[in-house]
Amino acid sequence: MRARGLFTRTALVLGLAFLYLPILSMIVFSFNNSRLVTVWDTAHSPTLKWYVALMSNEQILRAAWLSIRIALIAASAAVVLGTLAGMALTRLGAFRGRMLLAGMTTAPIVMPEVITGLSLLLLFVAMQQLIGWPKGVGAVTITLAHITFCMAYVTVVVQSRLSGFDEALEEAAMDLGARPLRVFLRITLPLILPAIASGWLLAFTLSWDDLVITQFVAGPGSSTLPMVIFSKVRFGVTPDVNALATIMVLIVATGIAVSTAWMRYRQQRRVRDLQLAAAANL
Amino acid sequence: MKSAIPNVNVMPPAADPDSAYVRIANLTKRFGDFMAVDDVSLDIRRGEIFCLLGGSGSGKTTLLRMLAGFELPSAGTIRIDGADMSAIPPYERPVNMMFQSYALFPHMSVEKNVAFGLEQEGRGREQIRHQVGEILDIVKMGGFGARKPHQLSGGQRQRVALARALVKRPKLLLLDEPLAALDKKLREHTQFELLNIQQRLGVTFIVVTHDQEEAMTLGTRLGVMNHGRIAQIGTPADIYESPATRFVADFIGSVNMFEGRVSDEGSDCLRIDCTELGCTVRAERTVSCTRGAIVWTAIRPEKINISRQPPTAAGQPGPAENAVRGTVREIAYMGDMSIYLVQIDSGRVMRVTLPNVMRGAERPIARQESVWLSWHGSSPVVLTE
């Protein structure tokens, strides 16, 4: 019994170390004074100078702002399209080509990113020649490409939520005099909102850190943050990249912590309510 | 099986158009090759509780969903208060429904759930509040307005669902298995409460249920459904005491059924030779049949007498009438009554129930005892189909 406890504990520690040591070392070295990434300057560390340098780095700030804008637009558009696709797939019943549509909406998830990126680039070039839009590659084409692959993830999330949806709820609303649009806005939408929200967050993160597809459809002057980091790293890692990455980790960690805490609170409240209801029943 | 139960249209079209509040005519619903509802014609009167009773797949729920407007009929018409419902979507019908799952909106409080229907009509806030409070008081859920559905017990949810369906004061309320989700004790209590509320508000109820007990206590009239058709319509007593077909006799309550041949027909009584039973059955003449016709006699278990001595009329020599000999095989003591399974001399087993009138009867009938079973001439029901 003790041996097993020791074993599982060791496995846990090793697993966590495997996952988080790289990130931890990156965070530590972001406070390093030395220009050399691998040498710890004991005399002048820790320091915040790379963070200060980051704030005045025009290129990185511009790239971060572009990435945020693209992620916001792409996630929002993907949520609208993905929700519609998810509803169509769960609600329309057996229509001709249903399996095909289901397969096609989720294909981008399993498709190699290189292929998705290349095919999108070819499409954009062809479209420009035919209808003159989009003009060249840049922020617009990056956003369109991100919507394309983010939508697939949102569809899957929304679809799974809708498949467990009691359609009697919608019928009841209709029976009480609500027209279809009102039924959707007052009943369906509020109930699938958690799925839509998590789909949006997923899409935002995917868009925020996508590199491969973005590289295909980006143009001069439209470098996203992952592209800037990647190009900087190619000329050797500099400590300001560590600082940038640390900030990103901090943002993501805060987001996860807040959403987990909120879900826990809701779960606890639900359990308490159920216990109260059961007690009232006695 | 299907051909054995033809569509019996017991209700002739009412002469007074006002008496038929809901008029269903030749209603049919096909799902692919499957006939869910097959040419059903039915009149429902104002203010009554009409129970549609049937097993699963009998078409009762599909019929209800067509009344609510969730399914479109393949053929036939539904008229509610004289108005054709064919082109009316569910949100414009003068009908409300209580769902089997209750379908309470989980993200809204009890008050909001009940108010939802009134909000769709664009009533004023004060009026909505007043009406919601009133109906919640009627279903005795007055103090629970702020609760969410998951904070309620099953019985409380059922009341809220009822309040939500009644708050718009519909003239017709559809109830899909209203008591199925409640436990037995609560079900009995709620049944009477439902009757009380129905009488107070004067709403016409159409109840779908698979539970015959529920249908008998709730319904002013029952419609027994089988394979998408109406097998019989009548009051609970009609259906129980005078079933029209073998299916109905067998479906409602339990029954001892024997095939036989009509041997003699008097002006008001029939004699039927039952080889399976080993005696001649004398029954009241309720159906028209000729000598030699194959018929079935159905006798309810509680209408059979059990005794050690041969009944007086059967003591005479010659073939016995309405009496058979048998051996008690099993006795099930139920408290208020006992069920006896008696193997008669022909080999068939008959089911007999007797109320336990006396405490500690002196010499109760025991297993393996030889007994006589007899019944009155009014007890057997003669069925031709």
C-alpha cells in the first residue's frame, strides 16, 4: 500500500516536472539580467528590465495588438457560424448529405495545418483574380483562415451540448405562445450559452497562437505575435522573448483559474440546491 | 392482429355542434411506412376529462402532439371550438400542454416559468404578477416563486408545470402522462387534486396515459387506443363492464376469456358452448349473433363465486350452466382481497378474486382444495371480435 502511494506520488511529481519545468525555467530566466539566455547573472538579477524593454518594443506591441484583434473577430465569427452548423447538424434530422456535412465541418480538426494553410492561400489567390477580393494577403486573409478552422471546434462543442438538449423545452415555449425566433433567443440560446462561451474561448486561444496556417496567408506588415516570436527565435533566443512568453502564460493561467473557480462555485451551489430539494421532499 | 381490431366508431356524430368542443375527423399520421395514427374520428365535449389510454406505440402521444400542433396530420382534420387547426402553428392554438418531462425552463425561476406564457401575450407587468400569484396559489406553490426548477422535488415540479400550462386559462389542456413521474402515494393524492382544479377552472382536459388506473379515476370518458386506432370509447364503467372487443377486455383489468359457439339464442339470453371451459355459458344478449357463430365470453375475476358445495342450479344432472369444477392451485393474499388461481377440469386456469370481508375466516379455502366456480348470468360479456 505504502509502496504504491510512493509510486503514484513519484509519477505525479515527474509528470508535473516534465510538463512545467520548461515553462518554469522560462519564467525564471525572464528575470535574468544577462543578455545570454543560459547564463544566470547572480549579481544583478532578478530584474524587470526585459519587461520594460518589451513595453517599448514597437514591433512586438503591434504584433500583439494585431493578434488580439484577429482572435477577437475570428472567435466571434466562428462562434456564430459554428453554432449555426451545430444546430443544423443536430436539428435537421436525416437530410441528404448530412453525414457529408458533418464530416466536412469537422475535417479541419484532423487536417494537417500545412494543407489547410496551403489550400486557403490558393483559394485567396484565385478569389483575388476572379472577384478582386481579398486584396492581397494580410490581416483580412489571416482572419478568414482563422474563422475557417476555429469554426470546426465550435461546431463540435455546440453540437455535443445540443445533442443532450431536451427538445420538449422548445416545444413548451412554443406551446406557451412564443414564436420560433423568441424560442431561440429566450430558451435555446441561454441554455447552450455555456457551450458557446467555451467554444469562443477555445477559438480565441486557437487563433491567438496559430502559426502554421497564419504563415501561409500572412503578408508583409501583417505579422502576428506567434510569427514575431518565431522569427526572433530563429536568430537566437533573447530574454525579452522569455518576458513576453511569461506574460502570455500569466494571462492564460489567470483565465483558467477564474473559469475553474467559477465553475466550482456553480457546481457547489447546484449540489447544495439539489440537497435542499431532496430534503424538502422528505 | 391488426385486422382483428377494426376501428369501432362508437360515438355517433353529435347533433348539437356545441357539445363537441374538439372534433377530430379521419385523422391519420404516417411516419414512413408506420401508421402512428390510423383514421381516428373522435369528439370531445366541453368541460370533460377525456383519457386516451393505450400501450406504447398505440399512437396516443402522436394524437396529442397533433392536437398541440407539434406534428402535422398526414390526413384528416382537427377542429377546436369549430375552428380548423390545420394551418395554425402551435404558438397560435388555444391549447396548452403539460409535458411528461414537465419541460420546465431550467434557467428561469418558478415565477418566470409561469409568467412566460403571459409575457408572450404582451400583458402588463402588474397583471402578469397578479395572475402568476393566483395560479401558483391554486396549485399550492405560493411560496416557491423564486426557486429554480432543480430546487424543487418531483411533485412540486409537476405542480409548477400544471400552473404554467393553466396560467393562460386555455379552454383545452393536453396532459401527457401527467402523473407518470410521481411515486405511488403522491400519484393518488395528485390525481384528486387534478380533478379538483379541473372542476374549479372548467377546463377541458385531454389526458394521455398508459396507466389504466389513472385513466379510470381521472377520465369522464376513455378512448382505448391500439395500433393507431380507437378500439373503444366510453365511460370508465362502460369500458370495464362492457368491453367491445377482446383487446379492450384484456387490456383493461384482468379477465378470463374463453372461445365458444352459440348453441341457443333466446330473446334476451344466449347459450354458448365452451369446450375450453367445460360448461355452457348463459349470458345476457348484448350483441347480435346467430346460432353456430364463434364468440368469446369474458368474465371478470371478481364476478366469479368460489365455493366448496356445488351451486344449487348446477346440482342437477346434465351439463352444468355457468358453473365449473376446479382445483385451487395458487392463492395470493393481498390484504384487502385474495387472488385464487383455479385449474378447472378442462385444464385451463381461471383467475378469481374475493374480498377478505371477515377477519380470520373459520375455514379458509386452501391450496389443492377442490372447489366450484360459478357466476351470475349477467356477468359474462359476449364478444364477437
